[in-house]
Amino acid sequence: MQDYLKKKSIQFCILIFVQLLCYTAVFVCMQLKYFTEYLMDIIIILSVVFFVIDLFFVIWLISHVSKARSKSDVKAIDIVGNNINEIYEFGKLGIVITDEQNKIIWSNEWFPGSSSTLLDQDIWTWQGELVKLTDENNKEPVKIMIQSQVYAVDYIPNARVFIFRDITDIESISTFATEHSPAVGIIAIDNYSDIVALLDDVTVNDMLASVHGIIANYAKKYNLLIRKFRADSYIVLCTRAAYERMKADKFSIVQKVHDDITESGDNELTISIGFAVGFDDYVKLSDMANEALDVALSRGGDQAVISPYGENLIFLGGKSEAKSKRSTVRARVLSQSLSSLIDDADDVYIMGHADADLDAIGSCLGLYCFASREGKKVHIVYEEDLIEAKTRKAFKKTFTKEEIKELTMSPAEALRNMKKESLLILTDVHRPSICLSRDVVDKAKNIAIIDHHRRAEEFIDKPLFVHIEPSASSASELVAELIRYSKYHIEVPPHYATMMLAGIFLDTNFYRQKTGSRTYEASFVLKEFGADNQIADDFLKEEYEEYALKTKIMSNSSTPYYGVIISLADGNDIIDRTILAIVAQETLSIKGVNACFVVGRTGENEIRISSRSDGTINCQMLLEKLGGGGHYTASAAAFRDKSIEEVNDMLRSVLDQYLADARMEDKK
């Protein structure tokens, strides 16, 4: 058709050109005064003749174009058929039209259930999911199911037309592919070496045989391929469908091993699981599963950690207290490893978390002593505005301005002076986002981590040294242990040791919680260096204003669940985060209280939750749902640009969903 029209256009242009030549000839005759008396008649005759010719040409062209289009239409009808429903059937399309009141006024006959039963129905009542199509921000079709068929629905708002496209076959193929995609897991016995070392061979073999039996039965139940590749580890291969069933069951094998295979005292045998899904490369899934298992083990074990490709980690279990895996041999090895890194570094920078407390600063001072030898340049990264108020006062009271200047370096100076061979030691923190300076972390090429918090999903990328021990009471305890077992003779000045002891006091609430034999051993080491109990205690004493504020917060408390207290500070008060922790701890001392959550404003745009538990409720599990973390008995979370009421609602929602899972067994 396009070629035909092009050809006729050329013919018409030639015709017009001939007519213009004729008019030009007449004009020349006028100039030469030829045929003057007949020129007017000639012009009139030519105009009439040309008009008739042009008219007949246009009529003839329109006639031929109409005939050609008619032939084309006939051929199209021959292909698809006269009934438009054949087109709908071929494309598997359903059409529904509504009026201004959202009532269905028409649907094509092909559409399932589109007979008279659909007419006059409210479309939102019929299929409520379709309301999403009216959202301007929604650019994707909505998937719904009608009579076991799956449809992708689009909406044309101006015409009030809903287009239903049958995607049942596509969804079936997609579901099949997803359900049969690979999943890889690793099961590890957490404290295998301790069990083997402490118990006799017969008991160990009986326990391991029982564990193997539980794992074998679990594999049979969920159709898993399991192979033992180390004395304490198993590799798991399965489909995504099997993984989803285990996830729905919350990997109950972890709890079953915990409950069924237990020796008295510290000889408790538990397992941890790392699982990876969402990728079709077994090697990649294996690496992801190993990383997930590392996270589970660094959080204290007795839990499952899932790593879905491209998504956040999922934590299941981990409700029991982390068991200590430390030994004098391991402490000595760790101390020597850190010493080697320090020896190889040009200079050393030590840094804690933002709003650094006495434990963060105390452990920094201990590491300063650990690293300061043979002229090694060592600095604590310090920013006065980023230090918690009590700690700032204690630090200024303990050291003179000259001493502080010698000990510390601002984050800006650290960024300028840090070199490729510099070593950054992070203490009491392992999450980059809450370090005192994220820029310093990003610039450092060599990083060592010492922390007592359970490992979160966010973590430093490829650190050279990691010592995360959730069973420890504080970072100061871990550093005191490293100093004790160092191959070098390290002296800690009494005022340094006093700050470290204050850090232990703070995190154990004066040995009332999370205190083990190693906590007392670390305290004894610090006392030998001259730590002063009285001064350390003075660092933690309250001012009168703090006492009044604490009482005010405690007076605004509620009990949404048995044994659970939520205390809300006044939204107009800006409160130091330490006060929130003190309120939570003192509320916990009330008889019948198992856990306390204190919500308060700690900055112009920051709201924090501080929580404490007596060990029967896992605070860490609950606050991780809100982006926080910490220990199972002491955790916190921070929020930006929220009100206290909004954070309170978020906390109550998490308690509604997860409190039952977070309740732990009674301590033995």
C-alpha cells in the first residue's frame, strides 16, 4: 500500500507540473501581447479543464485506495476470524469495564465467570487486590487467582478498563523452577572440641551417635542429601522447596539437638547451621553457606543463619546463652596473632563506637598499652562530641589535657595520617555504621576487631583479625585477657586499669549479670595493675538530675505482656543513652520483671531503645527485628526521624509477633 501511494503521488505531481507549464505559456503570451483578445477565454477554459482533471484523479485515487484497504481487511478477517472472541482466546485476555461507581458493566465472554454473575458487582469487592492498581506509584501488574487460574491484571484508568492476562502456564513453569532450584547448607557441632576434650570416649561417641541419628531423621523427613565431611560438620544439598519447609519449621533440628543431647553443667552440645539459597551456582552457594555459618558461630552458636542471595541474612534460633569457647591456649594464640599484626604495622589506630561508653574507652586504653612498645606510634581515635557524657567526664578527670593530646587523635587527623601499612583496631564494635568514624574504617586497609557483642549481618569487609566472643562480659575483659597472655611484658598504669575496670562494672552492672569466671579473672588482672574500685564506682554514680530524670521515666511505664515492661521518656527531653540503660537495668531488679524496654530521645532526630533481660527473654532477637542488636540480655536499637510514639508502636508490633519465640528456657 505504501508503494502504491508513493507511485500515485509522483503521477499527481507530474500532472500539476504540466498544468503550471500551461499557465506559464499563457503568461508569456500576455507579455508578448499575442492572442490578447482570446487570453481571458483561454485562462478560463484551462482552469475548468484542469479542475475537472484533478477532481477525477482524486476520486479515482480514493476509489483505488479504498478497494486495496478492503482487500487487506478481508485478508485480516480471514486470518483471525469474524468473531473477536477468537482474538481474546488466542491472547488469553479477559476484559472488564467498570462505571464511575466501580460497578462492572461489561466483560468479554471468554473471561472466566464473566456471565451475568459479574455484572453490577463492585470490582473491589470481587477482587480486593486490584485496588493496588489505582496507586500511581504502582507500575507493575497485580497477580490474582480466579478459579485456579493465575492472571496478571493491568488497568487503564481513563477508560476504566481492566485487562486480565492468563499467565497460569508461565507461573507454573516459574514455580517449578524456583521449587527445584538448589539450596546448600552446612551443619556444624558448635563445641565439638570441648566435648571431646572434657568427656570420656564412650560418652562422646554416644552423644555424637545421637546427634547423627537426629540429623539422619531430619534429612529423611525433608528429603535432604547429607554427607559428613569433617568430624564436626555435615554438608546439606536440597531443593528450594525442601528449604522452605525447613524454614517454616524454623530449623527445629537446632532446638531438638539442644533439648535432647545435653550433659550437665557446661558440657552442653549444640549445633549451628548456615544455609544459602537463591543462586544456581553450587560453588557460590557453598561460599555463602560458609559465611552464614561463620556468622552463626560468632553469635554464640545454637542457631541457624540463612543467606538468601541479594537479600538480608535471616536469623533463626540463638535463644540460649552463648557458651564460652575460650581457653588459655586460644587466648595466648589470639594475643600472639594480634601482636604480630601490630609488629608489622607502621602505626596503630584504636577506635570504639560512636557515643563511646566506659567499656569502649577502657578497652581502647588497654589496647593502647598492648600496642605501645619499642617506639610504635599508637593513637586512640577520639572525638569529644562523640563520647557519652559520663565517660567524657571520667576521661577528662583521669587525664590532663596534655595526656589526652598525646593519647588521642581526631578522626580528621587519622584520615590525613593513615597509610596503607597502618593497622586499625576496632574494639567494642564490629558494625561499620556505628563506629566512631565511618570514614576512618573505609580508609583503613588493615583492620582488627575485638568485640563481645553477637555478630550482626553488617560487618567489616575482610578484617585481618577477628576476636568476637559473645560469652564475654565486656570488651575490657577481652583486652585484659589478651594483655595477660601476651608474649611481651605489658604494664598497664593504674588509672588505665581503673577505666577498664569501670567498663566491666558498667557492662556487668557490678557483676550482677553476664558474669563468668573469666570476668573475675580479668578483674583480678586489672586489680594487680592497681585499678581502684572506688574511683571506678565514682565514674558510674548518678547526678541528682539524672536520678530525677530516671524516676520520671520509670513512672511512665506499661506492661503489654506478663513480665515485660515498656517505659517511655517524655518526647521533649533529650536523654543520655546511659540513662536509658540504667532505667532498664533498675526496672529489671523489680520482682516479676523478665525484660524491660526503655524508649527515649537521645538527639534532635534520634530515638533509641535500650533493653535488659533476666535471661528468660532474648532481647537481641527482638531488637534485631528493629535493626538493632547486642546481647541476649542487653540490646539496643536506634531510629532516625521518628517520634517516641512511632517507635513504641513498632516495638509493640515486634513483641506481638516474636515475643513467644524470644522466650527462653529457664536457666539451669
